[in-house]
Amino acid sequence: MNNQNKITPGFNREGFSLNKSGNLEFDRCELIKLAQKYGTPCYIFSENIIRKKCRQYVNAFSERNVTFEMLYAGKAFLVKAMSNILKEEGFSLDVSSGGELYTALSAGFPPEKIFFHGNNKSKEEIEFALKEKVGTMMVDSEYELDLINQIAESLNTKVGIILRVTPGIDTHTHKHIQTGQVDSKFGISINRVPDFIKKVLSKEHISYNGLHFHLGSQIFDLSPYVLAIKEMVKLIRKIKDLEETDTLNLNLGGGLGVKYLESDLPPSIENFVNLIVDNLTKEIRKNNLIMPKILIEPGRSIVAEAGITLYTIGNIKEIPGVRKYLIVDGGMTDNPRPILYEAKYEAVLVNKINSSLPKEVVTIAGKCCESGDILIKDLKLPSASPGDLLAIFTTGAYHYSMSSNYNRLPRPAVILVNQGKDDVIVKRETYADIIRNDIIPGYFK
């Protein structure tokens, strides 16, 4: 039974409970014991939450009696164990680099269910994908279309492609994670597509499989999707009129927001899916078109809330009348989002979850040599001491995948938990790992 409502007033985080000893658990694994076993900092992922989110999407579409395909956006978090979970859940996969593709293939992910994204795929990456018989190449530009066709010709193969379109729709999210506006490095401007499609259809080694758009990330206001669907269906109608060609697949990207703060109220997966289906169905009927298969590619909304990060507090620095810093054993190397996007987080002291100690306002700082290495500003916590264990919520997306070795810090371990079971899915890096690729030039004496 989940005792999350008894943890502390206002605590409302999925997967958490208190055990009989009063200690905080995540997916029934005691966090203090995980920290002792694996060390800190470390990422903890709940397998149950990941699978639950996958199934929410599948069930929401299944109830609407439409043809659909679920793609997971690998950029959010992709390791071999994650690839295996996705395969078992029947998902397809969106990759955006040769490294992500290699990771998926090394885990036995079926290549025919892989969609290769990216706005500047190299010749080597395209050759790798085509030789491995990747199912779909997402075309981002005329240059890329020519390159894919040229490589396909050299390999004597035909490639299914989907065109990434920039619909010219702005979203109310951070400017660095908007991707569908007019001024974007991604995709082909919607106004250019009718002429561009002629070139696509003329390519002997290219098969036109559909259109794609992606508006951005961490979206709460779904109204831009309504506008984008209208514009994309108009485009599908133009393609039909000009080339007598049906668009059989429409990929609406991802972008659904998640809960980082208690005050966040993101739309539900079900509401998101219903809005897509309702509006696309209406516009397709209005334009007298064949209903395309619906593809979407969520990433953050599958893994973000399934992940937490554990840190140990070390130095505590108080500047009287100004600020009190709790400095942890990680920082911007394992979570660059605050310094990149001004992302906001919440956290608890695991070993003082129901403490009666008076609360104080503190700032959680990292150990990197940057003044901007601040994870959380102005957080209310019980009085802390060195050695206390801190858990930051909603760190499953874009944390491990964006982590670095700045200051030559080893990347943390990644632990998967499931109903009381725990295991490593990515080993903690060692100092030896950090220097593994270093070479001293032969001409040095």
C-alpha cells in the first residue's frame, strides 16, 4: 500500500511511500539503503513508472479506435536497459545520433522500428543507419534528402523517409526548447514543402512516408497543437492536390510537460491524446482526406517523473543576512538544466522526511567551479547537517543524457528499482574511465 499521503503535508509524488520503520522508499526501495549501497550522487529510476506511462499512452490511443504508433524520444534518456523496456512495451524509437542508434541496436532493438532524427546527420551516420536497415529516416533539409538518396543509391536500397516540417507555431515554453517557430534550425519551412515534395517524389531511392512536426518541450498549453494540426492538414491537402499523393503518416512530435514543482499542473496523457485525435479527425474530414496513422514521440513525459537523484550534503556555508548554501556532491555535471534553462526543482532531506526540526530557506549548490552551479534556490528544508541525504524529484529526463565530466567529475551510477528490487543499469564512472581516451603525444619527452 502506498503511504505517500502520510509522508509529509503537501507531499504528492508518484512512487514514494514510507516503510514500517518510517523511512522513505521509491518503488518500495529504501533510499537510505540505496545511497549506502551505490554511493552518491546517483540517479534512481522506477521501472514501474516508466512502464505505466508507456501504457497510458497506448491505452489512450487504443480507446479512440485510430491507427497509431508510439515512438520514444531517445534523447531524454537512452541506455541499453531502457531500450529493452521500450521493446517489451511495443514502442518504436526516435534516435538523433549514431551513438543513440548504436545503443539501441546493441540492446537488440529492432531496426525497422527506429526513426532517425537530427538536423545534420553525417555521411557516416546515414551509412550506418541504412546498412543496419533502420526503418525511417527523418529528413530535415534538401541537403540531407540528396545525401540520403546518394547513399541509398550506392547501397542499392530504397529508404522510407518522413519530412520534418516547421509549422511556424510558437509555444509558451522556454525559448531554448521551442522548435516549431519560424526561426528554427530544425525542419523545412511549411511554405516550402509543396515545392520540396516534387523533389522527394522524383528520387528513385526515396519513398515518401509522411510528415512530422515538433513544437517544443515541457508544454502545458496545448492550444498550439490545435493550430499546428490545422496547418499540417492544409499541407497534406496541398500535397494531394499537386501530386495526387496521400500522406499516410503524420508525426506530431512530443513535448507534453511534466510536474517538476508541486504547483505544476501539466495536462494528462489522456487529455493530450484526445486533443490530438479530436482535432486531427475533424480537420481530415473537413479536407476530405484519408486519415493518416498518428505517430507521436514522447520522451520527457515517459521518464522525467520516473527518475530522482540522490546527493549527500557536504559543506554548509551561511552568509549572515544573505543566504545559506547546502553544497552537494554533484551539480551541473549531472544536472545542467538549471544553468541552461533556469529549470526549477524541489527536493527533500531523505533522512529527515518527517523531521520536527524548524524549517529554513536554503539554496542547493553544486561542487563545480562555476558560480552558476546552483540546483535549487530558496528551498524550505529542516535544519541540515553534513552527511544528510537529499533527493531531488523529476530528474529522469535530460539529466544522465546531458551529463558531463566538467572538472573531470565521474558521471553518476544509474540504478533501476522495481517493487523492492534494485540493480545497476549504468556503472558509476571511475577516474580511470575519465582518462581512458587521453593520449600523450609521442613527440613529448
